[in-house]
Amino acid sequence: MDYSLLSQAPLFKGLTADNIVTILSTVPHRVKKFQSGSMISQSGEPVNSLIVVISGVVKGEMVDYTGRVIKIEDIPAPGALAAAFMFGDRNRFPVNVIAVSDGELLLIEKPDFLKLLMRNDIILVNFMDMISNRSQFLSEKIKFLNFKTIKGKLAHYILQKAGKDKLSLKLDKTQNDLADFFGVARPSVARALREMEEEGYIEAKGKYIKLIDKKGLADLTIE
Amino acid sequence: MDYSLLSQAPLFKGLTADNIVTILSTVPHRVKKFQSGSMISQSGEPVNSLIVVISGVVKGEMVDYTGRVIKIEDIPAPGALAAAFMFGDRNRFPVNVIAVSDGELLLIEKPDFLKLLMRNDIILVNFMDMISNRSQFLSEKIKFLNFKTIKGKLAHYILQKAGKDKLSLKLDKTQNDLADFFGVARPSVARALREMEEEGYIEAKGKYIKLIDKKGLADLTIE
């Protein structure tokens, strides 16, 4: 197993490859190969282990009621699978997980993982950071979904970035990232930005945004 | 301090009042009184402690860019404040927290709380359940926000409850709860249900729903 990649996993942040070898030697674990195209877990199956992609890439996928397949996200090594679903009341895979390439998984059964958490405060904090980050990302996403128009979402994003005092800023997401985050098509983001410029709310130059009409932007968020 | 109420807190689930007394005697903690109307914490302040409402009620509140106050939720005793924000990268209160009544808080500083988690597997699992439940609730909520129409949201909710085989079911949420969860007004939920009945998708009798046209319901989810 390539421990150098594992040391880049959020769960093992702050630990060296040597630390990880030592820690894993004290806890029962398995390494499981998977082949491109294979089903790794099915939506609704219980999540009984910590699962980290050691090599290769898997993806999350949903099938809706009309049979449409909706891709949720790619998870490349060294990402964890369904970490926010190991605990809690809905302790099941929320989506199907399918291998995009050949690769390997590291598995630690839940009772063994619990022992590991209680013995190692770095891994404990890392794991709580991971599942808290998931909540925090989702909270943020919900804020944006609640704005009805794309201009409202963008205005909120810009005002939030600017804070109380700043009148100019640099976007830290590409238009593609923003579109993904808002759950809209990329051309809609480009169009909304253009219109907000034409209507005199902002001036945009690449990633640099100047706030021209802060009050107007605030009004856009409640349209 | 009334430990019997504390034994109903999700963090202390499975522990008796006596257990809790013993556990708290081993860890530094504070009890802080608050008065109705006082500000308990401000949006953006770091979350440096576990905070449990021991008595009384507090509420989360947001002020938007136009100065509108938006109430987020009431948190009565024995709920925890911002548990999903104690760890992770955005380790700050996401909203203002304001006292709705007089009451008391239990506070355990983060380093002391970490020690507690490593010493007590019940509290460790309870805490991970709490923050995972938050993620799971938010994931679910996002699913519903993504459906554009209220009929789409309801159709998804009904199909999800029914699963593969069932053709009738009992709603486990009131129309009020559904409206809150979908982020829409209650009369809109009542109207959508009525229309879905008139259009022949379902039959509704109070909380009991019969699925008449499952294929049609599935189509509603992608309108």
C-alpha cells in the first residue's frame, strides 16, 4: 500500500507515512481491490466501516424515480466514502458508489475505528473536522438554494465575500464552481454577472469584482 | 443543576443522571445564567466550547443584507448550540443566538471536551451521531430544495416513503412540518396536495395517502 498518498487523506492530516504505518499496525483493517465499472456499494446499504479510497477514483450516482442517472461527485484517492453517514440515524449510503477506474480501498470496521478514535486525538479531530466540514458545506449550500434568482445568489455571494467594509474583491471560485455550487448551468452564471454589470450593480474584470451599488445588491438578495 | 433534564440531551443519551454527575465531576465545566432577550453569541464568533442549554429556550436568528431579521430555529433545553460548528474549517457561529427566556448554559471548553470524548465512548458516539444527523438532515433538505415545484417535492416525499412496493402510506410529518422542511408556505402544501388528488395522482385522507398513479408521480419529480 502506498502510505505517502494516504498521508494526504484528510483523516490522516498531520501524520507522516511512518505514523500511519504504525497506527494501522495496531488496528484491524483490510485492503480491497476494485475494478473499473464495478459497484462498490448500493444506496441504502448500511455504512459499517470507514472506507478510504487508497488508489483510483470512484463516483457517487443516484437513480431517480424515472430511471434517470444523476452523477453526484467523483471521489479520487485519498478521499473517504460516506464519512458523514458512518454515524447518525440514517447510517446508510445515500447514493450508489461505482468505480471509475481500477483501485483499492482501505476498510476499518466501525468498532475498530471507534477504538482508533479514542486512542489518537489527531485522527479524532481530523474525523470530526471532516464530518463537520460536510455539515458546514451543506449549510452554506442551502443558504444559496434559498435565493430564488441567480442574481440573488450571486449578490449574496459577493456581499458575503466583501463583508462590511470592502468594496472590491477577488472571486475564489471559477464560474464553473459557482454554477455547481448554486446548482445552475454555467452560462446562466455568466449571463447574470453580465446583466449585474450592465445594470450598474458591479464592475467585473475576470475574477475581480468592484461593488458599485451595495444597497442595490442587498435588494437583489430578497427579490 | 437539574441533571434529570440533562440525561435527555442527545449528548448524554444512554447515561443516567448519576452517570452524568460523575462524568462532569471529572471535567472542567461552567454553568452560565442568561436572561431573556440577551445575546448569547454573535454570528461569526468562534465556537470554542461545547454549549448545552440546561434550562430555558434560545433561538437562532439571522440578519440579512437589507436588515431583515430571519428567525432560524428555537433551541429549548437540553439542546446543544452549534455542535456542528465546534470542529471543521468554518468553526464559527453561523447565526446570532438570542435568549427567548431566562435560563442556564453548560459550557465545556474544546480541549476539555476532547479529553471527555476520548475517555467515554458513549459520549463520543453520541456526539458523532449529533453532528452526523445534522449533515444527514441537511442532505435530505437539499434534495427537496432541488425540486422546482411543490408538487415535485411532495411527489418525491411520497415516493420515497412508499419505497418500491407500497401503494399506500401514512405521512409522518404534519403539513406544517412539510412546509418548514420544503421551505414554502403551509397553504401551498395544502393546495398542492389537493391538486395532486384532483389530477388523479393520489387519494388523501388526513395523513393517509394512496398512490393512484405512481408513474405520474415520478414524472412530477422532474417537472
